Amino acid sequence: MSREDINPVESGPGSDTNSSEDLAAAIKKAALAGNFREAETLRAQLMKNDQMNLKLIVSTGEIIEQQKTKLLDRDHLAVWDNLYEDLTEEEANGLFYSMEPALIKTNKLLQVQGKISNRLFFLDSGKVVLFYRKEGKNIVVAQLGRGDLVGESSFFEISLCPLSAATQAETKLFSLTRGAAEQWQKDHPGLSEKVAEFCRKHGRSAEAIASSELDRRTTKRYPISGVAAAVVLQKDGSPGDNRFKGALSDISQSGLCFDIKCSRQEAARALLAAEVDLSLVLDGQEETPLHLKGQITKVSYHLHNDYSAHVKFIEPIEAGTFKMLPCDWSAEDENEE
């Protein structure tokens, strides 16, 4: 089974694929050889050249799907039977052929705490450990193996990795990139939500975080009213052109949350891990704005174009300064940044 990139077959005067029948034969030949990218490119050409020939268009599509199904990795399907059983044939093929198989050696990092990751990993065999760093030590929170997921908490949310993950033995896995999953919106509507729902039910990252010290806040968050204006900093620390603002939601000594508007999810995702210069104009203290620097660790989606940006300060606010802020000090909200 080949997953190599294959150059599209061009048609033109004297080409063997000028007619619809020749194209159909070429599609079948490519599909039987497992060259599905070539087969699908040729089928797109067929649909463009002879869009009324529905019988041939449908039959070539069926040939491609049948061959994809025949060449699926049966060992992988056995491991992930509870995922694939809820998918149609087209969705199952769409998922499998979107992923990249790999055999990873021992002591290799799959994701790093506090960094961006655009991959979701499906473990077919081997051992992977989830851990976080504290006071120069690695604190293990979970051991993963056959049938477990890695990266689901940051793959389906706009969030930095809450935990690191590394192999403890040679590990066979399949990885899915966000770019590949985004193609499903066009080719397999509904598949993304099915996979996301499976990950919500079976992923162990949330449980690992909840059982670790990462889920215990060191500083309480309090509701606060005002406006946060943010300027995204460039790599050299100078102010960039990207500026935005929104209503403050809450604040702690170590971070804050404020509402923002984004017309596209891609724009919201681009803010992840960005360092920002913040100017806070607080209700009742309009004449003395508070200036802070931080990093955007998460961007939560609400409805329509509404998001909230979660910021971790580079340096915590001093206790004396924090006590002078016009917070709702009666609140006891202890959610994470």
C-alpha cells in the first residue's frame, strides 16, 4: 500500500486518458495498485470532463472506496474497533487514509507541556508516559498503551499542551494532523465531530490533569470589570501590528481572562502562545491603567464570533498590588487560567 505523493496524470491530445472510458480504466488501475491519490485526481478530472456521466462517476467512486477498505490495516482496526464501528465506510477510509503510520523509538517526545501541538496520536502498541515538569523534576501522571490517545486535549481546543508525552518503549502509532482533519469539512462532513466525541469519551488527558497538581490553583481567580487592550509582541519584544481588546472576565495574581471577537477560528488559533503587552483599564480606576505582559495559553470558543483569551502573566502581580484591584473579593471561583 503506497501513500506516496503521485503527480496527477494529465490529459491532452494523444493521451491514453482522453475519453471517459480511458479515465475510468486508469482510475481502476490506480485504485487496484493502492495509489488512491492518483485515483482520486483522475476521478476529479472525469467529473470535470464528463459531469453528466453519473453512472461512471459513481462506479469509479465505489471502486476507490472498495479498494481502500480492502487495504485497511486490520491490526489497527482491531485496536480501534469501538471508533471505526460508528463510522460509515467512506468516513472510516477518510480517517485511516488521513493518518500517518509510524514506529517511534523509546524516549522520544510526542508533545511538550506549554508548547503548541497540531497532532493527535492513536497508540496501536507500546508505552507512553504523560508527565509535567515541576521544580526541575518530571512528575508522571499516567501510563498509556494500546488503544490510548495522546494529544486530544490540545487537538480539539485552541490550547497549549497541558502535559508532556514521551515513549517508554518502541511504540507503533498513527498520527493525525490538524490540516488533514480540516479537509474532512469538505470531503467527510460530520467525521470531525464523531472523532472529537470519541476522544472526549475515551481520552485520558483530562483525567490525568484532574488527578495532578496541575488542577489545583495556586492563586485564586476573582471576577473583575474593565477593559483589556492587548498588543501582540514580535520575537524581539517590540510591539506588532496585531492589536485587540475586550471586556475583562476575571483575574488572579498569575493570569487573567477577557472576551474577544474573532471572525475566523484560524485568527483565534493564531493567537495561541503569543506574548502580549496588556493595558488594563479597570472600573473605578480609569486614570491609572495597569500594564502587564503575558502569554496566551488558551482561546475558548463560545458562540458566533465570541471567544475568551486566557493569559498567563510573565511575572505574577505582587500581592500588595493585587489587593488594591477592584475585584469581587467575595467570589471563590477557582478555575484554571
